[in-house]
Amino acid sequence: MNSLYHIRSLVQRKFSASTNTVINADGREGFSILNDHFSNLCTIHQQQQQIETSLQILNQNENSFSHSPIIDPIQNDIETLSKNSKRTLRTIPGVFCPIALSMLAISIFMRIGFVLAHAGVLQTLLQLSLCFVILFCTLLSICSLSTNGAIESGGVYHMISRALGPEFGGAIGVLFFSAQVIGNGQSVAALVEALVGSFGPGSRTKIFCDTRWWRFLYGTLINCLSLLTCLFGSSLVSMAAFSIFILVSFVYLMIIISFFIRGPHSVLIPKVNIYAYQNQEHIYNNTDYLYGHYTSFNSSTWKENLYTNYTIDYTTGDTTNFVSVFGVLFSSIIGLLAGANRVEWGGLNNPNRSIPTGSISAILYVFIIYIIETLFIAATTDRYTLLNNYLFLQEINIWQPFVIIGIIFAVFSACLSGLIGASRILQALSIDEIFGLLLRWIKKGTTRHGNPVAAVFCTFILVELTLLIGSLNKIARIVTIFYLLAYLAVNLSCLALGLASTPNFRPTFRYFSWHTALIGAIGSIIMCFIVSTTFASVAIGILTGLIAILHLRDFPQASWGSISQALIFHQVRKYLLLLDPRKEHVKFWRPQILLLVSNPRSSINLIDFVNDMKKGGLFILGHVKKSAIEDEINDLCSREYPHWITLINQMKFKAFVDMTSAINIRDGVIHLMRLSGLGGLRPNTIILGFYDETTPEDKLHSRSVAKRRWAKSNLSLLQRQLSSTSNNSNESEATNTPDIYSMLHFSKLRQENEEKQLDVYSYVQIIKDALHLNKSVCLARNFVHLQKDNIDSNQAKVFIDIWPVNFIFPETSTQFDTTCLYMFQLATILSMVKPWKKHAILRVFLCIDAINENALRAHYYLDELLKQLRINAQTRMISWENITSLLHNSTSNIDDGAATISTEQQSTTIAAASNSFVDVNDDYIRGINELIRQQCDNTSCLYLYLPRPPRDKLLSQRYVHILDMLSKNLPPTMFVHGVSSVTCTRL
């Protein structure tokens, strides 16, 4: 009835349902609570479908201009309500009992005597303290994760994967699954050992045989019984947990009472302990038995059991030590995750409350039980008995069958819990599609109770393989390693969330701190390597390899985020605050580039080129949308931004994207130049495309994609998609397409005779604005012809040419200013990256009037300068006397409508040359162009000096015309104008 009240209140809160009394059709007033409950539930499904449909439509619309859906229908309260309506278990039966049973099943009846016999009382208490410190710190982390959001199928795996992301979550999910499988195998081996020890050779009944393969057969039968129970009666497991716990508690109570009631007597040593019987010379035949002694409470017995006595473990034949005993003890109390794993299949009503309360209560209860039993056993049972009969509690109990009954029920319950928990983790991995096709078949087919058939069978087979390892104590060390690593993962996830300081990490569990997570993580990893350095190293290596492999693939279904992004943000913000632009030094200069792109379709070659030229510096792709902002309902930049991000990700460009919208292009570019970047990371170089009348070509369409990882399997389909979208007039509209095609949805290119969005005056003004903001400027032309792929494939040497001369002022040809040094630096950076590093040769051209002493002196100075700058380049002297003679003797006229500067004004100093523009005649510029083209033998790209734009607006068109003639029909050309020093010859 309480659950009906709870559901009714939830429905009222979510849907504002009416609270009026319901009258039946026959006029009688029925049970109002039940009527409200059932009437609301009848409408919930319809309202849920309507809301989910609306949300899906909304998300499809929002996906076109946002990075993630505003509302996730998978995580809304409607689905949570429908799931909670099937959950009825509360804290004690759903969490407390499963954890207590899993932690008590093996150790309390079968292994506490083994630990005490070898380690003694003092070291047993020490080992218990170590175990419970690690477990308690891990428990606090689990409680914080479980109270930070809704938990779904997969239990702890769901917590970790949603906290750390798909890469870490997938690898750790495999770790959790492996730990559950091996732990389940240990439980089966423990039950076999108990049955053989109680009913095998040397016992009074002698029902079971005791050989390796007989034990494997018994384990297989138990495993098959667990399999059938999971497939056809799993609902009984959670319901029976409380009853089994009561039974086990009663058996434990009988043991405690027996310590006070039973007097001193002999304890039979089982014949399965072949080492004890082989070492007794007075045993002459197999009918004779050995006996230990139960002394009741005795001070001599207490003193005998106080200190260590490591000797042979009769179940394995190995000599024990602190590490092996700790491994057995820790592996016997690994049930800490049992409560969290029962969230879905166990039917917890309120996991956010039940898991913290039940888990903490269970671990404190188990710790007290262990301490009491350890002290009582140490004071009543002699060491010989403890060393040679691990099931001695049967012999000292009031009624011996009590103990074996408790063992059977407790351990079999642990077997069922482990099999179901492992299969649910495997199913969750399959549903999340972490491993793609490898596990996709797992989620096909479920039982009436929701158990995944394929996952259960797969887990069953792996448990069978675990049984081949051997006895319980042999499996124990492997179990300990895996669970310690699992606890390490839990603590690291909480530690990462705590250190990342994400606002949405606010668990309702108040007793968590990153300090406890750190203690738990350190304790787990230290004990992991203490138990077995080899196993720990192998397990961590496999885990790291899985993380690396998963990092290389995409996760279309995994939309829950990654903790790595939060940690990166935290660290980037911290170091950005430390990056002081006032402490910049020329020795550590890097190009921080803002590349202004009109349309990636025609600029993809240039983007790729600049990506090579950035040398680990900042690279921003800037784009301006021309629009009246107040008239736009939806922001155009937000709608197109995801396509830009997809482009740089798929093309492997290490770049950021910055977009803005403005009434005109110039205003938008000024916004980008002023505001792009953050803190000390701001652009110092602005790169623009060239302003000419050439019709843009769709290089994204024609670009070779065969080498791209994401397109190898879909090359023909992608090319067809490219062909169909290149002529689409509505490509600026965002569509809900996969990432492989998202980069195709950019606006169409400007057609021939179509008006440009930017006029020549605004273009030149943008250059002047950049220089005014103390930004170096580069103009890129003809990069549509760049054949970068051929550089690597042809294996032939290509040249990167540098012409460090301001052709507007030819008298400065032998003197190198800031712009010349800037050209050297950019070209050198380009030659330091692949494929240029292997196939490109730098060439610097020195223009001279004639070969004389002054020319040789200039050539020597250039070589020395390059040597001091550590630039490996060839230098060539080019005579251009016949070209410079055209400067003042040309018969062609300069544009009559353009403003001109007198010949007297053109006689300027070097300083004036870098701060002014002088108009020159067309013949001279054509001569320069012809001279450069004659030297472009196998030139891949070249750098030319960019003169400052004219102050007079009327000269803007003439300025662009000169640059157009200068670079016409040349290889890919980069005009450069530098404003600051970028090279240094000192240490």
C-alpha cells in the first residue's frame, strides 16, 4: 500500500493529476488510492509516448544547432517512474542481506580458521584492518556515485562508465565482468570443497570422491544448477536473500553459542588432508584417523594462536606467507558490490537511499562478526586443528549439519548472485555497443524475467574455464587482483570527479571526500602489487591496452560524456591562468594563426597547408556569417558549428573553430581578430584568401579521401554523397546526418558572375585593421593547385621558395627587415613537418642589379644570417637589372583613375618603405612575375613580400591589382607582412 501511495504522489508531481475521489461506474465509492493509481497508470503510457515523440522531434530540430539534446527522453522522470513501479525491494532484503551473504559465505565458515592458523591473531587483525580500510573507502566512493543520479542495468559498471566515459568505462566494465566471473568460479570451488570435505573420503558418509576431475564434475553440476536457476527462477534469488540471511545468521549464532556450551573434545582431521596423514609415522593403515583438540576457552590456546606460523596449505600444497593468506582473506569478502549490482535485476525500490544505508550497515556488521569469531576461535581451538581442518566448525557445533547447511545456502546464493551480476554487466556492455559487433549478439534474447540468455550462457562457459584453475585458494589470488583493480577504478572515478569540480557532481551522500577516494585507490594499487606483481602487471597492461583500443573508435550510442573532458578543462583553465602574455619572449615564439575561411569547400587545401605551418601553435578557423542578427530567430553560427567541428575532426586538423555573425564581413572579422583566443593564447597572425575574380572550386569534393580512416569502408558512398550535395542549394540548412557526412553540409560556392559578399575596399581595410591591431598578415593565393599528396607519393624533391624583397621598393632588395625574417621563419617551420621535412628544400632568392663586389657582399651577409638563424637553405643570386629598368621607363600608363605618387616621393628610406605604398607601373610588375615564374622549377609553394596597403582608400583597388599581377599563374603563393620580431640568434 505504501508503494501505491508513493507512485501516486510521483504521478501527481509529474503530471499534476487530480486528487479528487474516484467514484465507480456503479455508484459505489471504491478504494480511492487504488483507483487513482490504476487510472493514472493507464494514462502514463500514452502520455509517455506523446512526450517522447515530442522530445525526439525537438531534439532533431535542436541537433542542427546545438551540441547535445536539450532534454534526453531516456533519462526523464517518466521512464524512471515506469521502472520504479516494478521495484519493490527495500534496503535490508535488497542491499544489506546480499552484501552480508557475499562477504560471509566463504570466510566465516571455511577460511577464517585458515587465516588464523597461519597468520596468528595479531596479523589476522592487521589483515582484517587493511581489508576493511580499503573496502570502507571504496564503499564511500560507491555511495557517492550511487547518489549522484539514476542507476540502470549494469550496476557499478553503469556508475563507472557514466562517470569516466565510454573508453575507460568499457575497459573497466570488462574488468568488473572478469572479476565477477572469477569470483563466481571461486564460490563454486568453495562449495565443492565444503561438500567433499564434509561428505568425501575420511568422512562418516563418504559420498563424494576426491580427485581433480571429480571436483571439476561437481563444480560443473553446481554451475549447471546455477544456470538453470538464473534462466527460470531468477526472481526467487532476490526474494530468497533475506530468508537465506536469516538462516546463515542463525547458524552463526549456533556457532557462538557452541563456544560456550561445548566442552573440550577431539576434532577429526579429514582424509583429504593428505599432508597431515603422510607426516604421521604411527598411521599404518587407511582406517586410522588423526584428531585435533577443541580446548574451549583456554589461555594456553590463546597464546599458541597469537603469533604467525606459516606452513603448508593442504588444499594447494604450497607454503603460505602473508601475501597468500591476505589474498585468500580478501577474496572471501569481495561482496561489497553485490548491492549496487542488484539495482536492476534485484528490484531495488530506492537505490539512491538503499545502497548507502544498506552497504555501510552490512560492512560494519560483517567487520564485527569477523572480529568476534576470530577472538573466540583463537581462544578455544588449538593450532594443529586450525592448520589441518578448515571445516572444523562442524566438529565443534551443537549440531554438525548446521554448518554445512549454512555453507550450502550461503555459497550457492553467492554463486547465483555472481552469475546474474556478471551476465547483466555483459548485457550492459552489449547494449552500450562499447565493443561493436563483438558483443552485439549478447543482447538478443531474454527470459521472462529479463535475464539475457546469451550473456548467461557466455558467463557460464567462462566460469567453467575458471574451475580448471583448481582449488579455492589457487583462485583466490586472481580474484583478489581483479577486485582490487575494480575497487581502484571505483575510487579513481570518484577522485577524478572530485578533482574536476564539476558542478553536476553533487551526491546526496554527505560523507564522501576525495581524500577517502585517494586512500582507497592507493591502498588498492599497493595491495594489488603486494599480492602478485606479475598478475597485477598483466591485468593493468591488458586494461591499458583496452583503453587505448577503445580510444581509437567512435561510440555512437555513448552520449553520457567523458570525465577526461572535465579533467582537461580543469587543467587547461588552470594553466591558461598561468600563461602570462607579458612574459613572452622571442626565443619561444610560435605562430598563433587565425585563418579566415569563407567556405571550407574551396579552402580545404589552404586549411591543410596552414595546419602544417602552425608548429604546435594556436590555429583557429574563423568564419563570418553575414546577417542581420536581430532578424534571425535561430543563430546561424550555432547551427553550422557542429559541421565545422566534424570537418576538423575527420580531417585530423589540430584547430579550433570561431564563428560570428555581423551585418557586414569587415565588422565580423574585426570581432574575430579582437576576441578570438583566450588569455595568453591569442592569434598573432591573420591569414586571408586572395581577392580575385576566380570562381571557387569544390576541393572538398575532389579531395582524395581514400587515406582517411573513416572513409575507407564507405568511399564510393561518400563520393556519391559529395556529388549530390555539391549542387544542393540548401546545404546551409543543418540536417540530422552521421558525422561521416556532416562535413558536407556547408553552403554552396559562389558561382560565376555572382556578386561577392565582400568588396575590394573592405578587403583592403581588413588588412589595415589587422596591422593596426599589431597582427602579422598573410594573403594566400593559388592554394587550390596545391598537390600535397603528390609530394609524398612522387618521392621527388620540391622547393619552398622565399623572395625576401619588397618589390614596390626595389632599392631595399639587399636589406632584410622584420617581414623578411618572418618569411624565413614561416618557411622554416613548414620544412620541419611531414611531408615537407623529407622532400622539400628551402631556396632564398637574392635580387641584385649585377654581380659585383656589393652583390657578393650581400650574398655573404645573407648566408651568414641564415647560418645564425639555423636555417638550412640554398641561396641564389638573381640579376633583375632589366626588370628594375622598367620601373620608370615603361611606355604603359598607370590607371588614369587611380591616385599616383610622384617620382620624388618614391625616393624613400627603408623605414618609409615598410610603412607606405607606392604605385608602380604594370610592366614592372609583369616583369617581376615573369622573373619569378622562370625560377619556379618544381616549386611547391613560395613566400612573397606583402607591402603595406595604401592609406588612401582610392588606391585599394590598385593595391589588389598589383598583387594580382605579381602572383598570377604562380604556384601556391603566400604574401607575408610581419609586424614583430620572431627570430633570435642568442641562447
